[in-house]
Amino acid sequence: MRTDVDYRLIDSTLRDGSHAISHQYDVQDVVAIVRGLDRAGLQVIEVAHGDGLGGSSFNYGFSKVDEKELIAQACAATTNAEIAVLLLPGIGLADDLRDVREMGVSVARIATHCTEADISEQHIKTAKGLGMETIGFMMMAHMNSPEGLVEQALLMQSYGADAIYIADSAGAMTTEDVRRRINALVEALDVPVGMHAHNNLSMAVANSIAAYEEGAKNLDGTSAGVGAGAGNCPTEILAAVSDKYGITTGVDVLALMDVAEEVVRPIMPRQQVIDRAGLILGYAGVYGSFLLHSQRAAERYNVSQAEILLELGRRQVVGGQEDMIIDVALELARKHAEAQS
């Protein structure tokens, strides 16, 4: 991390943003976004399928272009920024890390559910052995207590992680929720802490600033807020707010605005808004990438998307259980049919 900035801003437009466009980035999109973010001074740009390396599948959605081709193009397009990938054990493989390392990827984020850090050991150690900066990434962090997150983070640290993130994957956290969790991690760990915020409750920027105030040294964003659910913390807004607070990020805020307005927004099938479904994700604590899956299931089985999301929240369904969306939709359709008979 640069010593002349107060925190490191990592952009995930080309990974988490992939959810919002059904993983349909092409080479031209990737090159234009990487070049724009690189010129704006971003230190790290994450590129992968929305569900990480190996995510292109029937279960999670197929990529328009093979993700490794996109990663190779990103590595070729950057001048200063490092290229990062995300891997979920059980979806991505250790061999995937070896492949992207040869392409020039230097940062690996190893992501697990917030109670399953023990499954990250092999991949953290593999990435470290390849000479990559390795970040532990705990998803759906609202589903674990501060103390529970500390236990999980200590496991990742013991495996060799260089930094540990909490991810508000459902956009369900209040500012106080974030403060308590980040503070607990900062106090307990010997490595830097990071925050990955989603905007389903319109709290992403505020939560990111709160995380910084509690000691987080890494914050995530996406250009124009493109991402799962109601979107992510918008990179350009987070940078602008940081400037207003006198927080040094080392990025060109106006250049980030240009990327969002001129490159990213034109390729978004819909602008990121907090509509009913997006708000329900945060309210019910449902994984952000379930938004489009639940919309399709609602249309296919003629049931309410809101009912699907609320039921998924009651069942505490997490990432990797996308098949449950269809199960819930079918159950709701059956109940409605029985009620009408």
C-alpha cells in the first residue's frame, strides 16, 4: 500500500459489477474501464466473473467472454494499477490461481461465507506461494457477530492472509453494525482490515467512511455503483466524499466521474437504483447476487419477487445456494395454487 494515502481504494467494477450485467462484459469494455481507472490513479482493479474464478456456469450464469481472456486483456491494458481476482473455494481452483498469476495478476482475494474461513486455507497458501498479495474476504458479514468474525479472521491471518475484509454482501448493515465489526477486527488482527459495502439500504458510502474511521485501510467501490442487488459503493462518490472529509486517496475524482459517466453507465442495462427488490435484499439480509435470479424465477413461476426474497431471508440462504431460489418460487407457486383451488 502506498504511504501517501489514508486508505487504499480497490475497484471491483469488472468483478462484482458483472452481476448487474449478467456477466456480459466483452474485451472492449474491460480495456476501456481498466484504462480509465488506471489513469484515475486506482491502485488495484479486480477482474473476474461475478462469482469469482470459475464462476461461469449454469448455476451462476455464463460469461459472454471467458474470464481468463478478460483478465489477460486487463493485465495488458494497465500501466500502474495492479490486477486482482476473487476466488471462492469450491468454485475456483488452485490451478486457476496459477493460471492468472502467469498472466500478471498480483492480488488474490479468497472469499468464503463469514462462518467458513477454514475452507480458505489451501487457496490462501497457494496464492501466497505464488507471490501474490492475498486478502481474506468474509462474505455476508452481517450474519456473524463481531466476536465471531474475529475468530474467522484469525484463521485467515494464520494461513498467511496479508489483509482481511468484511463484505456486506446483502447491503444489510447499519453504520453501527460496521463500526462494531471493523473495530473488533482492527483491535484483534496484525494485518490491515478492509470493507466491501453494498447499497441496498443506501448506506454504502456512509458505511465505508465509518469503516475508515474505525481503522480500515482498504475500501472497495465500483464505478457508477454497478453491482449485485441495488449496487455497490460507487467508487467516484466514495472518492469525492473522502476529499470532502480531507481523507487522502491518491485518485483523481473528476477522472473517476468521467469513467462512470462515459464508459460504465452506457453499458449498464439498468441504472443502479434502490427499488423495492433491492431494498428488500438489504431489509431481509439476502445475498445481493440473488436479485436477477429471483426476478427470473418470479417471472417464470408467476409469483412475487418480494415474497421470494423475504422467504430466502427467513431461511438465511447464502451465496452458493442459488438453487434454493427455484425451490422457494415453486413452493410459493404451489401454495398460491392450493389457496385458489
